[in-house]
Amino acid sequence: MPIDNYDRQLLALDDTQLERFVREWVDHKTNYHEIARFSGAGDLGRDVVGFLSPKRHEGAWHNYQCKQYGGALPTATGILEVGKILYHAYQGEFSAPTEYFFVAPRGMNRNLEKLIYNPNLFKKTLLEDWDKFCGASIVTGAKITLDADLKAFINAFDFSKITRLKLDDILIDPDVKPVLFKWFGADPGPPPKGITPEEVQDSELPYIMQLVDAYAQRAGSNFVDHTEAAKHPTHGPHLAMQRERFYDADAFKRFYRDNTDRAVLDTFEKDILHGVIDTCNAIHSDALACVDAVMAQAANVQPSGPLAQHARVPVKQGVCHHFANEEQLKWHH
């Protein structure tokens, strides 16, 4: 099922599940030093927090306020949540958040949406209607008065830093793919094809040199290096094809490492290894015959798991060169 068809599963999450989902989603964003989830009566207006530095609440941080309502998020709820977090920041519990996200899968009502898109109007409404929305609702059994100092603190906050994240915003974010995979088994889709650099990279030299040795054995004379082997009328095209396979596998592994669970890729690679290892260890006329036999066998391996449908033949063959690069497979005979 395509990623964008997981709206029903997200809408079916309860409040706590949504917070946990968002925590894992935020955890995949690379710009955070640390992620924390606050829940219960003492959250002080925080749900999921992304800290941008080791200073945590004394430095820059983002708040993800998760709201899973049966319908659109009400104006009163949105204003109260912002008032609550600014009040506790004013009290010195933490610095004011540098970004504030309402994560509301079902969206918000038009009045609240209007405030989000008009930051100065949001500030004006919060200040003018403080008693209506916030005064008696922030701390149980107490009335918070909007005195001059608190008003000045709120005035200093940049309300343009408040944004909303609807269902579509979540589903189109590339960082959500591994979370959708973990929670709902979402198919992250096919990987990109590999791009083979013209020049051989240091990172691929181990498997390249194994191939050069195999070519030398078949030719009955040594090649100075891979550049000489690349000029050979037979072995040159063979080497070019193996490099293409290597980089197809590299792109495959990178894509699914980022968009699924590491264990899924490990299982896929283990299936390929078990599928070719006996062929590799069998008796062959020479090392190049071993390479070609393993390539033929790899093409026929049927790995298990969710990545199988996206594992093109060159990918499965290229994974074997990754094994050779890591010395799990050796062609020498």
C-alpha cells in the first residue's frame, strides 16, 4: 500500500499512541540533539520536544503538541495550549520554544487556522481574551492574572513560530517513512537506481582488486591495476557491469536503511548470503568462473521479507560484491 494511504491508521491512533508515533517520527529528524516525550498532568504544555543543543530547555527547542480529536481542533483548545506553555516559560520552567507545532491529524477549525496564519492576530486574541481562554484553565484551582510582566513576556514571543501539521503534512514528510513501516508495515516503495562514478572509489577497492586478480588468473598475466583491467576487451566490460551492480546494491541498501528497520535489511542480506555461499565455496575452474557462477545464483535467489519485491537482479548480484568488499565472499581458487 502506498505511503499516502495510511491516513486511516493514523486517524485511528489514540492520544497516547499519536504522541509515541510523533516521538518516533521526530527522532528521525537529524537536526535534534535529543528527543523527549512529556505526558500526564505535569507536562506543562509539552508533548514531544526536540532539543537543538545540549542546553535542552535552557537553549533552543521545538514543541510538538499532539491533538487527536474526533474532529477539527477547537479554537479554545489551541489558544489555551499556547497560553499554557508561555505561562510556564514565563515562570522559568523552561525557555519559550523556538518552534511550536500543532500536530492535529484531523486539522483545526477555521478560526484557529486563521489565527495560525495571522500571527499578530493570534497574539492579540490571546492577550485580549486571556481570562476567557486561559486565566482559570492553566493551573487547576487557580486563576492566573495577566499582569504587566506576563503580558510583556507574551508580547516578546514570536507567534509566527506557531504552525500546524495536518495529516497530509505528516504523510509527505520523508522522515515519516520508517515510522510508517514500523507501525503499519508501510511499503516505502522502490529504491533509486545506483549511480556509478566514473572513477573507482577507495571504498570499492577490496572487491575491485579481487576481480582484477580473477581477470589476471584467466588471462594468464597480471594487470598493473584496475585501470589496465578496464581497458581489456573482455574483462573491461565485465568489470564495468560488476561496478554497476555494486552501486545498484549500494543505493538499495542506503534507501532501505533510511526508510525501514535495520533488521529488515539484515535479513535480506543474510538470505542472499545463504543463497550463494555454497555456490561460492564449490569447485570452479578459476576465480572468474566462481564470480560468474555466484552472479547466476544470486539472480535466482528469492529472499524473504518486504524488500523482496524491490530486489532487482542487479541489486542481488551487487550485494554479493558488497560481501566481497567485506571479505565475506572470496573468489580466489
